[in-house]
Amino acid sequence: MSTARRIETALRRDGGGHGLAAVPARVMTFTRRHPIWADTTVAVGLVLIFESGNLMRLSAWSVVGLALILPLALRRRAPVAVFAVIATVALIQWIIDARTGADASLLIALYTVAATQDRRRTVYALAVVEVGILLAVGSWTLDGYRFGAFVGLSAMAVTAVVLGANLRTRRRYLAALEDRAHRLERDQEQQAQLAVAAERARIAREMHDIVTHNLSVMVALADAAAMTVRSTPDRSATAMEQVSGTGRQALTEMRRFLGVLREDEPDAARHPQPDLARLGALAEQVRAAGLPTTLTIQGDTREVPQGAQLAVYRLAQEALTNTLKHAEPGANARIRVWSSPDRLELSVVDDGRPRAFATAGGTTSAAATATTGTGTGTGAGSGIAGMRERAAVYGGEVAAGPLPGGGWRVSAVLHLTDPGGS
């Protein structure tokens, strides 16, 4: 709703139920929506005031009066042209010495020019009126009264200009407020869209980390169970139990995550997000999937913000998932977390050689694929790109790449203090 419409609505609401108090608001609304009809009404009223006597006597001077007043019906449609017409008729009136009170229409036309045009045209119009005042005073005013008449008429002309200029300034101010309101609304819409996009990206990262990691572990366990079902049925049964447990854990994490998104979820408070304390369970889960993993945590992690702990957990989870998918059997992984009051560091290193797979142009290694960003290790909103987005929330960075002697390393640094806050 525009500013003018808000003002109109407020006026109508304030005076709508108080009889005569609503009349000014209704008049303003009518004149704003129907300017020609409103100006025609004013012109007819001026004709009745100044020319009713001449019209009743059928005087020839009534034609001059009508020519001075009737153009006011178009004063807001063409203010400069209407002023020029009325000024010309007034000059003809002076030449033929036709005296009428309809000259007041010239002040209304001057007011309209001041209210709608720039300062230069307003000054020109005022100069024309002042010349007309000089001519009228010199011809129609008695000696001894000319100076007083000139001062009085000039004061009326200046008053018309000041009132019109004030109205123009007020309109510009309201237009500026309306434009500012529109820009604020656009900015709010853009901020809302950015917030929605950021939330969607966050949800996509969380779901990717939960689903990809747990599915990778379940696939590895299922492969192990299939390989040992005939030779060692007990190990196969244990692997399948671990598949079931991993699936239930994935469902629990998804339910927990979706519960946090829903304010009316009663179990959301009872299912906190993963933190550094869950890294041990994560390492155990990966070990059960066939990737021996060790965990080392150094420093005091009790004061680490919950969001940073979740970020480190997801980074480690993603790195281990990539190792499960890309490293050949027999690899080992090491997780190291180092905490200080102002930063949190994570390092996930494996010593496995990348698993090669066939492509249309030959054999490509998983390490090369992850480096070039054509495999599942990278992607829009997931993989290494998702890791970098998580670290960027805390002003950190992520480095990932192959090691010289074989294997892969993922390292991340999160800043726990605001660099600009000190």
C-alpha cells in the first residue's frame, strides 16, 4: 500500500464514523481521484461568485469573466498552458478596460504553477503576475492608493506562490517516503529470500551428511555380510545386526533433525544435535564398517559452542564417508581434534590408496575425481563444498587433498571468537 493510500486510509478510519469530521477526508479523496471534476466544480463556483450579476444582465463583460475562470477546470492537467491562457485573457481585459473580479483566477493559476512546476517557471509566472498588477494598479487605482494596492496585490501573489511551493515540497517528501517504503519492502523480500535459500542449503547439507554417511556404512557392512555368509555365518549375522543398527541410527538422526525444524515436535528437546562427544561413536561405527579409525582429542572442549561442535562432527563424518567410498580396502583413518579458547582444529587422515574405476576415456582414480570435483566428493551444497560452507560460518577454512606417500587428508580450522569483536 502506498504512502498516499495509507494516509487516505488513516483519514477515512479516523473520520469515518463521526459525520462532519469525515467530510474533509472524503473531499481530499474525491479531488485526488477526480481532479478535473473537482476543478470544474471550483470554476463553476467562481463563476457564480464573480459573474452571476453579469450573466443575469447578459453583459458582454461576462464573456471575459468566463474566459478567465473556465480554463481552471484543466489547471492540474496543464498548469502552464492554463496560466498562459488566463494571463493572455487578463491582458486583453486590461486593453479593453473590462473590470471584473474574475481576475482572482490568475492567483489560482499561479498557485497551481508553483505547486506543480519547478522554481524557474514559478518565478517567471510570478513576474508575469507582477507586471499585470503594475498595469492594473496604474490604470484602475486612484492616485494616492496605488502603492498600497500594489503592495496588497503583490502580497497576495507571493502568498499564492509560497502556498504552492509548500504543497510541492510536501508532495516530494511524501513521494520520497513512499519510495523509501518500497525500497525497504524490496530489501525485506530479498533478505527473506536469502534466508530461505540459506536455510535450504543448511537442510540439504544436514540431510546429505546423515543419509550419505549412514548409507555408505550400511553398504560396506552389507558387502561384508555377503562375503562371509557362507564361510563365517556368525560374522555375517553380526554385520547385518550392525546394518540394522546403523539404519535405526539414521532414522533417529533424521527424526531429530526434522524435529528441530518443527517447533511443535515434542521430542526435539530430547534429541540434541551431534557434538564432539559423539565422535567416539562415529569412529566405532566406521570401524565396524571395515575402516580402522583412531580418535584423538586435545584441549578443553567444554566451552566450545554447540554449533561449532556440530560443524566439526559433520566435517569428520563427511571425511570418513569419502574414505569409505573412495579408498581401497585395508586403509586406516585417524581423527585428531585440537581445541583452544579461540579456535578449533580438525584433521582426518587416511593412508589408503584411492579406488580406481572405469570411465569412457580409461581408468580414473577417486582422488583425481574428488580433486577435479566430478565425483561425489564434491558437488553443489555437499561433499568438500559443503565442508567449506560449514567452516565459513565460523570464519574458517577447509583444505583437502592427497598426501605425497598415498592417502588423503582433510583439515579444517574454525575460529571461535569474532575477529572484529576485539
